[in-house]
Amino acid sequence: MNTLLEQPAKTEKKIFRQCKDCPLNPSKTKTVAKIGMVATLGASAASGILKFKGAKPLHLWASIAFIGFTALHYAVSKKPRRTTR
């Protein structure tokens, strides 16, 4: 006879409510947003330090793209509102 209590395996996944029109699931969208934020931040930093012909426009557009990826990351990471009972 086994004296240890068996604990049920945790197979439940956290359910994320997603909009019907969104083509990507939240985990992929978060990953894309994080990769985009890292890439645009790196491009902005590199164009700020290095001196070459297209550095100013690259710095501007990389900064704007970083803000866009940050907004996407915030929108996907936001917890869904709880419905009232």
C-alpha cells in the first residue's frame, strides 16, 4: 500500500480570451512584439552611435517602430477585463 498521496498532474492551461478577428494567437504575437522591440531598439542604438549617410532616417523610423511594437506588446499582454456578475 502506497502511503504517499498522489497529486493530480497539472494539465490545465491558462485560457486567454482572444478577439475573433485576431489571426495570431497571443503567445506568437507576444514573441513577435518582443523580437521587434529588441531589433528596433538595437537599430536605433546603432544608428545613434554610428555615423553613416542614412543614420538619421533609420534612427527616426526605428524609434517609431519601437513605439509601435511596445503598443502591440502592451495590447496583447493586457489582462482581459472581468465581467460583472
